[in-house]
Amino acid sequence: MADKPQEIRFKAPIICAVILHVIIAVALLVDWPSSHEPPQDNSYVQATLISSQTRTPSPSPENDTAKGEARQAQPQAEEQEQEQEQEQEQEQQQAAAEQQQQEAAEQQQQEQQAAAAQQQQQEQQAAAAAAAAAAAKKEEQQRQQAENARQAREQAAKEAEQKAAADKAAKEKAAQEKAAAEKAQADKAAKEKAAKEKAAAEKAQADKAAKEKAAKEKAAKEKAAADAAARKKRMAAAAASDNSALSSASGSGEKNSSKAAQGAQAANSMMNVIRHAVEQNWNKPDNLPSGIKTTLRVRLIPATGELINVSVSSSSGDSSFDQSAVQAVQRAAPFNELGNAPASVQRQFRSFTLTFNPEDVR
Amino acid sequence: MQFSTYAKTLAAALSVVVIAGCSSGGGTQEGTDGGMSSGQQGTATTGGATGYGNGSGAGNAGAQNEIPSVRTIYFDFDHDTIRPEFESVLNQHAAYLQSHPDAHVVLQGHTDPQGTREYNLGLGERRANSVRQYLAVQGVNGSQVEVVSYGEERPASTGNSQEAYAQDRRVVFDY
Amino acid sequence: MRRLAAFTGLFLMLAISAVARADLDIQITRGSNDAIPIAVTSFNANGQQVPQNVSDIITNDLRNSGKFAPLSSSNLIATPAPGDQIDYAAWQNTRASYLVDGRVESTGNGYKIVYELHDVFGNKREISANVTGSEAQLRQSAHYVADQIFEKITGIRGAFRTKIAYVISTGVDPNMSFSLYVADQDGYNPRRVLSSNEPILSPAWSPDGSKLAYVSFEGKRPSIYVQQLATGNRIKLTSFKGINGAPAWSPDGRKLAMSLSKGGSPDIYVMDLGSRQLSQLTHGSSINTEPNYAPDGASLIYTSDQSGQPQIYRYNFGSGQSQRVTFTNRYNAAGHFAPDGSAIFFVTRTSQGFQAAKQDLASGRLTVLSKTRFDEAPTVAPNGTMVVYATEKGGRGILGATSADGRASFEIPVPDGNVQEPSWSPFTK
């Protein structure tokens, strides 16, 4: 596209920003009565807490039939199926309510953006960048809050992991000592009973086993460390690339084509971030039938990358497989990197699909 | 019997070491394992054959009035072939059974613990059958001989050394 | 003019981004092979003494399946009681995907286990239930809880209440003793069902789990017996000349396949248990033994050394023909079908020794499951998730166990002696 005159370049952002603010204000006023509450990023968290408060287990009927044949007798089980179903229903209703609320919030946001877009249509194209910058600035505060919360959570998680590692080490040490004690005993018994060669062979075997065990433990430790490092690296890399994308987006003098390329790159890197995080958190079931495939619809809060909702949009027919996929997304969230991405990228990741299609099934 | 007992023993030991798995009655070759275990057996064989060799002179001296004292013979890994040094033992038993038509013997076939139990029942039976055939060729009435395979169920030794395995691979005459 | 161009450009960009948004799909093709992290709380009994550690039993069951990685108890945060409000956000910090909490209550003549399963990241309660049984049944009750949790999460029926039969031998020839045991799948509650000075081998469960067929050398000849477990009553089914071995039930429980050498060499026969009539499936001078029915009953696999070395073949009842199944190593024997018929488990001889292995029947791919080298008789759980085999450690026979995916391996405790011939029971009602 052609270069713009200097003055328009200067004036356009200002005009745009003013008009955008007016439109946002109008949109807010218009939408206010129809929405229940001012939408907040963490509204779904509150709703969930309510849902967990609602359940009250009632004692189930006891059916104690201790029959004569104790050997084959099985314990009598009384499942509280009905209660569970009711509960699930309640939870579903609540989930639906949450969903509505979220959708209302989203709709509102979308309308705001649509209004902004219309305004932009009448202005020079550089205005888009300014609008995005303004919007980004608006969201920055929210994002900051979420970021703080996330960091606190991560800190806690990290501490838990460290503690786990320490516990594991202690346990392994105990196991090794126990193994050593058992080995000593076995060796002694063997010496008394059998020829010297036999004892030697056993020792060699035990040594080998111990060596293998040590190697395995080492590998496990290294893997844990590598996983942690990978996660850190992923965050850092994403933040870096997104920051550059972000800064370029706010520079209004950029050429369109390079900006588009920048946006595509940022979207691409966001996809990789999400893919990687989900893959790492997916405890893939084994023995999967070949060709098994499930598609999830994922909704994120663009400004923070927090998960609003994940649902199965195309089931594999195997509910455990579907559930493992849903869990992977839940475990991988939030995708904080999204908060640093350009607005255009954030919009793309507001709602997207994830297709779980394991390649190495037999 | 043109060789002295000593020379015969030596030859037998050598032949076992050298030909390893070639004389298999089961038509099986076990690659590296066969070679490894036959090397070990060379050691075990020499000692055993010397012991049995002492009684072999009497074995060919016609009628036997007492049940032969040597009642166990040993086999190579994965083989059911009668090793030459045990022929004299079998000859004694053949002579005894022929001179005692009322006598009855159970040939217990055993294997070492390598491999699966049910398959080893089959291998133990092959070993006992090859002894029965040998006796039949010597003229023993088939009705005097019965075969029972124990496979690896009744080991003669404990442990997993090749020496232990060599003790396990055996046929026992149970009168 | 410029405005128009800008307008068009913007419109195009919006259109493209709208399309891109609608189409944005991320493909996930790989996952972690790690087991699912799960937290199991202590199942407090309000200070009461409980004869079994219910939490430990559940934890061990889940861990041994290979599909779960229970958190160590020190990583658990404040343990909630059933009915409590769960602080899911706090539990998410432990990275456990699931949380099992519960308590044990005395009922006077027994115990009630109240338990819940939570989807930690899904913020929801998946199970809230309880199970009641006598004190003697407390372990089984705990296994029952593990079964429910296992099935809820994996979609696979739990097999933690099944049994394992095995033989313990002591001594060397001629002073030996043999005992046939039936124990819980985790090795607890071993119960001796037969003892003898002569060998016992090849126990095989009837499909309904009520009977064991086995080979016993009592009387110094091998015979196949069928014993009722509840009563101890038994019948001697066969005592033909020669080998009477390797009994294997048909899936409908009406027939017993076996190996008999009455014809000169061991061959596979099938006996109709109603009429006691025999039909011979294999012929020839090779060793044919270790039959095992396919779950659909239309074929059976067996070991044959017709090629010179033992290999596994499959006999088809429809065609009356056999086809070789194993080709990978030179020694493959004692095959057992996976419960879904998709794979077989058997012993293979590798450069390490005799090892438990699995072969996928469609692809023919062989996977070695164990790290030991004296493995015998792999037997698979009725849900196909675990394999137990007899092996050796420190000069003594032990029961090794591994998850069918090879992820978890552990030892099953057994009474003193050399343990042999494990056989996993079917599901028992």
C-alpha cells in the first residue's frame, strides 16, 4: 500500500483513540442492563467454588451380608449412583450458567471490538495498530493481576515439586539400603548353601541390577530436571518473541506486510507453545486403537491465557481417551504467553480446537 | 572293546567337547548356548565316566544278579542321545532285566530348569525313550520298562551354574 | 481512493483473521508416557485402630497397574474428609490429576470405607460412594475401592479383587515337597489348596473361577485333576500312559485342552468334559504342548518344536490347520492370549536368557517385558493390564509382575520356597 502523508499519520491515532473510547463507553452503557455482572476474568473460578459447596453426601444404606463362604465372598457395595447423578446434574446446570455468563461476557467483548473495527474502517490503516495498542493497554492491568496470581501459583507448584524430589530421593535411598540389606542376606544364605561360583554369579547379577536401578533413577531425575527446564525455557522464549511482536505492533509506522508476517509468526509460536504444553501434560493412555481421534473446543481468556472452558466437540467414542485429552488441557492451562501476544493473536486464541490424534498407536 | 577303559574315557570326553551338538537325536541345534554348555560338560563328563568305567568290565560279563549300582546317566544340553561312556551302564541294566524277566523299571526322564515346564516334560520323555530304545535293541522286553518324564520338576541340584544343569539332565533307573 | 484501499485492506485482514480463527486447530500427536499422578489420602479412621491400611492397599493397587503414579504421602496437602469442600486450586499445585479421599468406619461387625474420587483439574467430584464388609473382607473392600477408581479413570475394569494360583516347591530330588496355593492378586492371603511330595504343575482356572485344573504326579505318574475350590473336592480326569499335561479350559468351560503322549509323543487333545471324549488336534513326533484357547474359542495356540526349536503355533478349529505365530527368537513357548485376543504373552529366549514377552498378533511385533533371565509361565490379568511370571532372584524363585505396558514392575510376596507356575484367575463375581 502507498505511504501516507505525515500529518494524517500523526492525527489518525488520536482521532481513532478518542472515537474508540466514546464507542466503548456507549457499548458499555448499552450492554450494562442485559448482563448480570461486570464480566471478570476469574468469574468461572468463583462459580466452581460454589458448585463444590453444594454437595452434601448422605449416608448410603448399609448392606452387610457376611456370608458363610468368606473365601469367595465379596464385599457388598452400595454406590450412591443416584446422588452422584443428581450432583452431576447440578454441576452441569451450574456449568451451563457459568457458560452463559462467560458467553455474555465474551459477546460484550466481541461487540466492543466490532464497534472498534467499524470505527477503524473509516480511518487510515495505521489506526488499527493504535487501537490495538490502546486495547492492549486496557487489558494490561487485568493481565498484570492474573500474572501475579499465576506467579504465586507457580511458586507454590515449584516448591511442591522440590519437596517431591527431596522425598523421592529419601525414599530411593531407603529402598537402596533395604535392597543392599536383602542382598547381603541373600549372599550369605547362598554361600552356606551353594558353590562359590553361584554366589559370585548372584552378586554379579545383583550388582548389575543395582547399577541398572541407579542409572534408571538418574535418568528419571534428569528427566524431571529437563522437564522443569523445558517449561522455564518455553516461558522465556515465548515471552521474548511475543514481546518483540508486541513492541512492533505498537510501532505505528510499520509496513502492513511485515506486520502481517509478524502476526503470523506470533500466532505460530503461540500454537507451538500450546501444543508443547498440552503434549507434556497429556498422560496418553496405552493400547489405543489405531486412528483414535478426539477434538476439543478450547476457550481462553485472551488477555491472560486462562482457560474458560474445554469441551469435547468430536468424541473418539472412548470416554477415557476423551477425558485424558480434556485433562491435558486443564493441566497445561493457563497459557500465560497469550497475555503478551498481539491483540490479533489473542483474538485467534479466544476459541480454537485441539485434535488429539496419537501417531504411534499400533 | 579294543580300547582300554582309560583311552575310551578320554575319547569320549574329547568327542563331547569337539562335536558338541552334532549328534542330536532331536535334530536341534542351540547355537551359542550349545557350545557354551558342552564346554562345561566336558569337565563333568570326564569325572563321571571314570567312575562308571570301573564297573563296565563287570557289565559285559553275562548275567547280572543284582540291580546295577549305577542308576543315573547324564545328557548333553538339549539332547537325548546316549553318550558313549554310559553305554556300559545301559548294558548292565539290559543284562539284569534280561536275566530277571519279572523285574520292572521306571525310566525317569529329567531336564535342567531352562525353558518352560511343560515343554521340558516332553524333553525328559525323549531322553527316557531313547534309553528305552537302547534297552530294546539289547533285547529287553518292552513290558519290563516304563517311561515317566518329570521334566524339570525334580532337580538334582540347586543353582543356575552349568555344572548344576549337567547334574539335572539325566535319566534315572527306578526299579 | 486511499480510504477505499485502506478499507478494502482492513476488510480483507478481518476476513482472513475470521477465517483463521474458525480454522485454528492444533494437532496433538504425542503425549507423555508417564503414569497419571494421583493423590490418595490417609483414610483416617477417627483414631480407631483398623486392621488393614486401606490407603496403602489402594495406593499399591493403583501403582502396580502401571497407569498411576501415586503421590508420596508427604506431598499431600491438608487431607480432606469425604463431604468436605475440596480446595481444587490447592490440589492443582500438587500436580495430581486425581484425588482419592476417604475414611474407614467401624460398623460393629465390620468396616465401612467411605470414599470419593475428584478430578482435580476438572474441579469436580467423580465418585462418592462407600463399601461395607466384614473385618476379614477389609482388604477385599479396599481392592474394591481401587477397582472403582481404576475403572472410572481408565475405562478398564479393575482386576484388583482377582486371585493368583501358584505352586511352591522346596528341596531337591529325592526330598521335595510341593504345594498349590491360591492368593490375592497382590500376594496377600495365600491359602494352600493341595500339598504333595510329588510335583504339581500347570494350574489353570475354569472360566467361572470356581475350579482349578492341574497336573499332579501323586502316585508317581502324572494325572490331570480338576478341583472345586470352595469344597476341595476333586476328580482325576486323565491318567493315560505317558505325559498328562498342560490343561487349558475352553472359554465356555465345557472342554479341556491338554497335552498327552499316549500316542508316542506329546500331542494336543481336547476333552469334552461332559462326555469325556477326546479328539486329537496335532500329530507327528514333535513335542506339542501348552495349549491355550483364544478368547473366542475358535482357535488355540500351543508350543511345538516341529521346526527343531519350540515355537508357538495357532490351531484353527474351523479349518483344522495350524499356522506358526512366533518367528522372532529361536525359543518361544508357553503362550497365553491377552483377554481381548489381540496379543499373546509367552516366554522367549533372548541373549539375556528366558524372558517374559508379548507379541501383538496383528503386527507380529515382539516386546520383552521383563529384565530378569529365568522367566517362566507368564500369566495375564483378566483385564489385560498386568502380567505375572515366575522368575528367579538371589537363587530363589519369585513372582515377578509387570504392567502390560512395561511401565511398572514389582514383586509379589509369596511363602518361602521356589514359586512356580503362576496362573491368574478370571474375574470373580
